[in-house]
Amino acid sequence: MNAYTRATNLLRQASRHTSSPKQAMFLFKKVYGRNSSTKATGQNLPLTGITVVSLEQAIAAPFCTRQLADLGARVIKVERPGTGDFARHYDSRVNGMASHFVWVNRSKESLALDLKNASDRKVLSALVDKADVLVQNLAPGAAARLGFSYEALKVKNPSLIVCDISGYGQDGPYRDKKAYDLLIQSEAGLLSVTGTGQGQPVKVGVSIADIAAAMYAYSQILAALLQRNRNGGKGCRIDVSMLECMVEWMGFPMYYAFDGQPGPVPAGAAHAAIYPYGPFTTGDGGSVMLGIQNEREWASFCAYVLDDPSLATDTRFANNSQRVQNRDELQKIIDAAFGKLTVTDAIEKLERAAIANARVNDLHGVWNHPQLQARGRWVTVPTPVGDVPSLIPPGFSAEGAGNAFEPRMDPIPKVGEHNAAILKELGFEK
């Protein structure tokens, strides 16, 4: 059993005896007295030997490069001296560190440079000359003004892959427009289909536009590395627009509103075009999510959950279109039935009827989710303020069985923690 698997098993055992991640971490250390950091030490990972330099801040670029680091890439995060990435200071919820930063910055080296300083720019130039990938999500045009555009860099390093992440892309009338996650959600029409439709726009509760941009940047960089191996080592430029990423994810509502037709109506946590599909309140004050996808499930739901098989053939609810049209009437029937049940009772009945369902968890419920614990999905990663739990990247088995390799999950760095080593490597004085 390797260290990665041992750490997973030990933290899982600790989690079974406590109710919070901090308590689980304390119990882990108290019982086993060891650092639970999981590193893919000595492995030949898919991106071993690939160096990524990132002029990054906030979420989009850091989440992209963290995933490259998971696969073994050496990621050098260039930050402002002293304060570092401003996302370090969004909050202090993780033992004094910011929740956003902890999420997307493990397994990186931190190099603190003042890019307004000519000598520091020389350091960055020397670093990029030897790099495989440059990622940047600075303000529009900032990297180019500093001399780090793709056109300038490819002269010295023709194999370099440059990935620019911006709100609206590197050209067009919106090129220089400032872009934050919420603003992109708004421009992409996401707010028009989110919320309750009662006038006040509602955003998605996570940085979905940043995440979308990060995922496309990540996949495009992987594709570019493969392509480089086939075309004689020639690099390329990748232009990732947050707006375009978000509009791609808006495909269903866009086509639903095709050719001037009305778009989906915001329906809270319910589905605009399928019913019943969404949350229903139970008699104990809880909520259960459920979804009916076809007529077979509708008949089963009527018979075994609502205890009224005749509803399956009621003309008001004969098919999904009729159920959507008569949503208010059907909701009263479902609410009356669920009002006699607890959350546990409702889920048991839904399970027996083979109806898709879910609990409406808060975040503490997710930290302690029995499925994540049973599959050993939590391990620990060192930070400057102590170890924190971290989710094993999706797609990897916690037990290691069948994995082609184990993900790299190394410490979260302090600002400038690796300056001395990197400067020495490049031949610069401290």
C-alpha cells in the first residue's frame, strides 16, 4: 500500500468519528501523528518535465494551472511581492487563508516579481525562454505591454504555448472591457434563466464563468501539447474568452429560444421545461429534490410515492407538457402528500419507486457526505498555516486500483517561497 492510499484510508477513518473537517484533521494527527500530505513522489506523471509559468490571479488561470500541476507539470506562479495574488485576501476562512486561494493553488511554486521593475522582468523573460507554457489572466493588454505577448515570445521560444484568458477575447469591441465572473454571467444571459423570475437577477452561487474558462484553458493546453509533439515542436497561442465559454454552456437555453421564441422562465431550483423536477418541502420542514424524466417514472411516482395510481392517467397530467402547463395544480397534490412525510420517509419512498432524488445539503453536509467518505475522497495538503483537507481530483480511484498514475497534491506556497531556488536555477543573484 503506497503513501497516497494510506493517507486516504487514515483520514477516512478519522472522518467517521467526527462531524467537521477541522475535527477530522485534529483526530487524524492525534491518532496517527504524521503529515497526511499526498505527493506523487517519483512518479512519471503525464506532464512530468513540462514547465508552466503563470501570470495569474483570482480563479480562472489558477484553477487551470492547478489541474496541470495535478498531472505533474511544474507550475511557477508569478505573484506581486509582499501581497501576492489578491485572491489570497478574499477572506480568512481556512485557518487564516482565503478559501478561493486554498482551492486552486496547491502544488505550485511561488515566484514574487515586480513586473514594473526591469530587473524582475529579465528574470521572467529568462524563465519563459525555457518554459513550455505561459498562462496569463492579467488585465486586458497588460501582458503585451510588459513585453510578454505571444508574438514577442515566440521569437526566442518558438515551441512556447501561450494561453491568454480574458473576459471577452483578444480582439473585438469588448476586448478592453473589464470582466468579472458576475459580469460575464450577466452578458452571457445566465442571469435571465437563474433565480425565481421575480424581478431581481440572481447569479449562480459559484464562480461558474471563471470555472468554465479554466476548464477550456486546461483542455486546450493539453491539446496544444499533444499537437506540438506532432508538428515538430511548434508552439501556438490559445485565446480563451470567458464570455464564449459561458455562451457554450448556455447552449440549451439558447436553442430553446431559437428564432425569436421565448426563453426558459427562471424557476428557482425547479426545471423550466420538465415537471415535477425540483425541490419539495416535507412535513418536518426539510426539502427533497426529485426529477421525473419519462412516463414510466411518472406512473411509478403516482403509485408508490403519491399513493394515487389514478393520477398517472389524469388528463391534466397525461404527459410532461400537460404537467408543466398544470404545474400549480400538481404541486398542491405533491405538497399535500409530502407534508405527511419526513425527509427520510420521502427519500425511502422515492428510492422504492426508482425515482431520482437527492437531499438538499448545506456545505457541512457535503463535508461529511457519506458517499465521499465511503470512497475515501478526502486527503490532506500542507499549507503555510497547517494541513487542510483536499478533494482527490475526480477520475482517480482513492484506493489507487486501476489508476495509470496518482495525482500530484503538494503544498500550497507562501508568497515568494521559491524565489531563492528559482533565481539560483536561472543564474540570478538574490
